[in-house]
Amino acid sequence: MVVFLAGPFVHAADVYLGLQAYGGSGKSLGVGLLRFGAVTSNPETGALVDLLRSIVREDLLFSRYFNMVEGGPDLASGRLDSVAWGSLGAQVVITGDVKLQGAAVTLRCRIMDVATGKILYEKEGDASREAARRLAHLLSDQLIFQLSGQPGLAHTRIAFANNQTRHKEIYVMDYDGANVVRLTFDRSISLLPEWSPDGKAIAFNSYKAQNPDAYILDFPGGGTVHQLSMRQGLNTGPHWSPDGATLAVTLSKGSDPDIYLIDRHGRILRRLTQAQGIDTSPTFSPNGQQIAFISDRSGNPELYVMDTTGAHVQRLTYGQWVDSPAWSPKGGLIAYERQRSQGQYDIYVIDPSGQNNQALTEGNARNENPSWSPDGRFIVFASNRNGRRQLFIMGADGSDPHQVGNVPGSCFDPSWGP
């Protein structure tokens, strides 16, 4: 459990003004990062101080909002050496201190203005030692918001399927690959996890009843699993509407697989597709007015969009073999995977009108299952480019792809949660 304590939130507007002044000229805000201090002399505190500072540092770097500056002098009697930090290019400096008392950890972070040496913002939080990483991530997001006006991603999690137990089970981990937790214990095939918009549930598929059925898992909440759709045949790819009240899912019901709209209790509200062929992998637009999906009605699996009533169907791709569409939270792009050659796949993006089709990955690998970060600035995907299939994150433009964690076995079907 993490608890935040009230602190003096002084001159927060000055931080935004600093961003406007430097960002408006095309420059990133210069953010210095001091060494964190230890309030207690517990011998274990030193290692914890280094760990929490490292987490905050990586969170700030990942955001890509700032020009990070390090190597300046420590505070002297609580005072900032403005000349030294200013010469390094910092406009603000972040400092922190850690207290470890028994099983409780307290982390306090401050933002200081380089020009005046004044504290612009201060936040303190408490957590158990086991939740110390979570505490650092949450404080990082507070700092990122104060400095950029944008919500951070450090608190977010990624759900995924993994076969390290020789079965496919659903797992969740922090956005940076830490704190991997197994959520299902079905000893079967569980796959295609999908976060609810509020982050309190994960819809997924499982074959534990010898049929591809759909379930909802409470998160957190002890892993309580509820049946969503147990109809004979396919009940695959459940995807939440933006308001979390309904889900789009593929049901076969003894005929061609079509896309249906169901409520959280599995009741069918509407059949959305009627064409001959297989319709799968629905994904809602962020305004909830359209659904992108995959259909082989023209021969190969291609990408289509339709209204949430099933009307105004439009084909977006031609002559391709595609799958796994994911609509950006910003609404302007749909990511999907496309087969380049036998056994090789790449991640593409296309706008909802079918224009500006661009490859984000390339190479001799399977790059699959794209999922957007909640702010639409990054994409997580599965790839075997390094051998075992692992999860990778890249910018929405395909920049800086890097592996996230190193989970035993192979990873599939990532879903980036709120």
C-alpha cells in the first residue's frame, strides 16, 4: 500500500512557465537530478536510496520530455549551487531523501528552481518495503506532471501471456519490466489479455474448459475470475468500449465468426458484422464511435473499420495479411501487424481513413501484437528479434525500440493498462 502525505505545493505555475519559455523555442526543459539522501542511518538505507533514485531517473528519461542533467554539486546546508547547475543547462533540479524505519519506507522529492534556489514543489509518500518501487514510480509521475503538465506512465502496468510454466498463463508487470506477477493458474492456454479502461479488470481468453471462452479477472482483488462468454465455439478477443460498459467480441455460435457487442455479464446487445467470412480482433476508437477489426471477407485477412452499429464498413488495407489492430488513444492512428514474408511480421500504423500506411519495425523477426501506452506516445509489442519472444517498447514513430524486462519463457499479447 502506498500513502501520499500532504506537502507544500508552492509556485507550481512557475514550473509550467519555465516549460513554456524553453519548450516554446524547441528546447527541452533542463532537469537536474541530485543524489538522493538518507534520513536514517540504517545500513540497508543506502542501497534503497540508490535504487529509488535509479527508478526515478529512468522514469524521467523514459518520458522524453526533458533534457536530463547530472553531475552537479550536492546541496550545501540545504542550498543549491545555482551557478554550477545553471552552467550544466539545468533550469530546475530534483532532489530526494529516503527514510527506512522497520518495514516502512518514506520517499520525499522536491523540485527546486535553479535561478532562485526556491522549492517549487514537494511531495512525500509512504509505502511498505515491498511497495517501494511502486512508490518511486508514483512520485515520478507527480514530478513529470508538475514539470510538463502531462500525465506520466511510470505507474502503469502491462498485462501479457507467457508460457514459462509450459502452459500459457496471464501475467502483469510494471511498465519497465519489474514486478512480474502471475495472475492465472489454469494450466491451460490463457491469452489475449485486455485491460479495462479503469484498470480494475482484465478480459482474456482461456481454454481451461476445453473451449475458447472469455473471462474477466478482477485487478487487484485476489485474482477473482468471472465468466464473460462461454458459448459453444469461439468467444475470442474481448475488447472494452472506452466507457467500460460493453465489450466487442468474436462469437461463432456454430456459424462464421462474427463480431458482437456484449455487456459485462456476457449478454448479447447487438450483432455487428454479417458478411461471409471470419471477423475478428475488434478494437474501439477512443471516442467509442467506431471499431477497427480484421476480416477475410475479401480473401486475405485485411483491416476494416465500421461504426459501432455495424454500419459504414470501410476497408483500409489491400493485398496484405494483417492482424492485431490497436486504435491509438489519441484517435489518429491504428497500429497493426502485417506479414512481410513467411514467418516474418512487422508493426505498421495507418490512419482511420486508410491513408499514411507506415512501417514501424523491419527485420528478420516476428514483431506482433502492438498495444498503445495510455497517452498514445509509445507502443509495446512482442518480438523474437533476440531469440526468445519477449516484450519491447518503441516510440509511436518506431524510435528507440528496447526490450522490457527479461521474463523466462516466451511472451505474447501485451496490453498496456492505465
